Amino acid sequence: MDKKEIVIALAGNPNAGKTTLFNQLTGAHQKVGNWAGVTVEKKEGMLLHRGSKIRIVDLPGIYSLTAYSVEEVVSRNFILDEQPDVVVDVLDASNLERNLYLATQLIELNIRLVFAMNMVDVAHARGIITDYDNLARLLGVPIVKTIGTRGEGIKELLDTVLEVSADRDPISRHVHIHYGQEIEEEIEKIRQRLKGVPDIANRYYPRWTAVKLIENDPLVKKAVAASPEGEAVIKQTDISRDHLQGIFEDDPETLIAEARYGFISG
Ligand code: GDP
Ligand code: MG
């Protein structure tokens, strides 16, 4: 049975058209405030679609899911800790490659995702031709074309959100970004160790946590270290990072970022 109320979060790069889509989706039914403890604006709205109540949260614009800016931390914590039913990533179709960096990181979270391919009018005017159906199949995420300023694609977007939230969407599947054998082996070692830390393993997708630890992500490291069983994971992380540093010339975080860019250009 479909849920009575679902929560969707709008994520995306700055200027991809999130607020424009948010306004089209919610109309006048908006509440504006601040995120707890920070001076970043928080917008929420409600709407009804095909009998389902949908609460929409407009997340701050971000380029990545690291923890280096307050916007990234707010967006990431909302997605990880509040666990919205569906995350809609708004992509600028005229700047697709750059926008896919965040999209790739959202894919890695193994969450219910929809891509709103916005600004298709701009892409079209520039002669950019993209096979969105094929891209959606490759990424395992449904893509809905939108033109925020004209309200085009809004109904289709909401239909897709409902299908994804009910696990009925035929395109949705989890795709792994492959990091190459050496890194994959270390991801696996950390992932195995994470099984001994149930409060982390149950909260976050373990493969994602392992990748973030290899990237030396301060917030994930802190969360793992705060857990009584976390020490073995931190130890394995140090060993894995040293090992990778020894094999390659670069920092593990650089290797991970390069692999993501490789996945995107592929
Ligand atoms: P945000 O930073 O992601 O919230 O982006 P905004 O919603 O503020 O949009 C950035 C700019 O792009 C604004 O000037 C919008 O009017 C414009 N915009 C949004 N969606 C579209 C679209 O689909 N096509 C065109 N041509 N412009 C758009
Ligand atoms: Mg905005």
C-alpha cells in the first residue's frame, strides 16, 4: 500500500533550478526558516498528488557531498539522518557533466533517487543532444525532463517520485561505481569490519561508509569513532589508506575523486 505522506528532498548544484521547481511544485504553500544552528535558509512546502500528501524540502545548493561547507553538511545530514522517501536531484542539462559529480555521489548512497533534468530548453538551444533514456538506464535512476521556468514536466516528476517511493519504478536499480581492484579490496575489508558496528551499519549504507572512510571524511570518521565498536574500523581504515598511498602516487581521496570522474565521462 502507498504511504499516506511522503517526504521528498530537492538536492542539486547551485543555479540548477531547484528553487524554481520548488516554487512550481508547492505554489504558495511554503514555510521559510533556517536550518538548525546555521544561517542557511530552509524552505519546506506541502502538496497533494494523486491522493498522496507530499512534503518537499529544498536543500541548500551543493557541488559535492563532502563535509567542507555548511551547505554540504546540511544537505548530507538531512539525506542521511532524516531519510526522506525520495531525493530529487535537480540537474542542469546544459552543464550535465559538472552536475553529474553530485549525482554520482547520491547514487553511491543507495537511496531512492529521481533526476530532474532541468533547463532542457537551454541545452536544446545550444544544440546539446543527450540520450536521457539510455543515461537513466546506465545510472539506474529515472530521469524526468523539466523546464522549471515554464512548469513543464512537473506532473511527470511527481508521478515518477510516487513510483520510486513505492519501489515500482522499472528504471531504478543500484549501480556501483567501480574503484579499481586495489581500492575495491580495501573497501571490502572496511565493509567487513563495519559489520561489527551495527549502529553505523544500520544507519548508513556500508559500502558508502567504507568509501567515505578511505576518503578520510571527518564526519563519518567521527561517527564511527564515537561508537564503542568503532576502533577496529578506524584501525583498518588507517592501514588501508597507508596501503593505497604506498601503491599509488596520490592521496586515496584523489584516487576516489578521479574514479568518479572516470565513471561520469564513461
Ligand atoms: P537554484 O540555485 O538551484 O535554486 O536555482 P534557481 O531556481 O534560483 O534558478 C536559477 C536561474 O535559472 C533562475 O534565473 C531561473 O529563473 C532559471 N531557470 C530555472 N529553471 C530553468 C529552466 O528550466 N530553463 C531556463 N531557461 N531557466 C531556468
Ligand atoms: Mg535556490
